[in-house]
Amino acid sequence: MTRPSPIDPSSLMADVAAGDDGAFRALTQTLYGPALGTAMKVMGSRAEAEDAVQTALVKLWKTADRFDPERAKVSTWFRRIVVNCCIDRKRAMKPVEDIDEIHDAASDEAGPEDATGDMMRDRRVNAAVMELPARQRAAITLFYGDGATMSEIAEALDTTPKAIEGLLARARAELARRLAPLKEELEA
């Protein structure tokens, strides 16, 4: 049995720009999984992440003619759309007032078997990340969660690698401040 040859996303983009529904479905199958993973890291909720990716796919369909294969890979270009959709959704959402509310809500959902120290620590870290400003959260999740390079993150956030260094530095400093009590608990 021969394996089908991999589909070139760049050639699919040309077909999508020409209005080819089949090419759009094929491209969606290629991009959806990685995009959902990125969106979940930025949004913190699968439902919100799915909505953001759907919005991004609509934007991809509408703006496919703007894609320039000389400037970026399709996956990088689409990641930028996804991250921007996530940031827009986060800005539109009501901010959580207290980090303990997130922690308490997560604890309410967990059963007694989930009450291990590692899980509680992870929840607190995730809650602290979710409290970061949207661009800092996007930068830190793309860097640590997706392993994206400074250049890839800069492209996704429409800025420079130097600006990403600043975003990451501010995010790390804020996380260190927010997680200082956790660090003290772990050291005790």
C-alpha cells in the first residue's frame, strides 16, 4: 500500500485563494490540530480555543489571497491569525478579579484523587499564566509551550524579536512575583 504524498500547504493556499472549497477543507485538516493546541495554551479553555480557531479559519478563507509564500510558511502565517484571534477574544472577555477564584474553581472540579501536590502546583502556575496580559501570555505560551523561536513569535504577534524578548522578560518577572508564595511553600 502506498502512502499518499504529503499535501503542500502553499499550493493549497493558492487554491483556497481561488475559492476552492476542497482545498480549504484539506488545509483545515492540516492546520486545525496545531492551531487548537496553540489556542488552548493562550485561552486556557478548549471551548474558547475552538471558537478562536474557527474565527481564524474564517479569516484564512477571507484573506487567503493575501498570503505570500515568499514571506512566510502557511503554518506560521496561520499561527499569527490564531494568536491574534485569541488575543482579541481575551480582550473581549471579562477579566478574572482574583487568582484564587481560578484556583478554587479548578479545585471544585477536581476529585480527591486529583489533589496531589504536582497537580495543585500546575494549577497555580497555569492560573498565573492566564492572568498575564494577552500579549505576554501569547509570547510565553508560544515560547515554552510550542517551542517557537523569537522570530516565529515576533511574526505571530506582528512585532520584532527584540520586542518579544521584552514581553518574555516582563512575563517571567510577573510570574515570579505571582508564584513567589508557591516557591516559598515548595522550599519549606
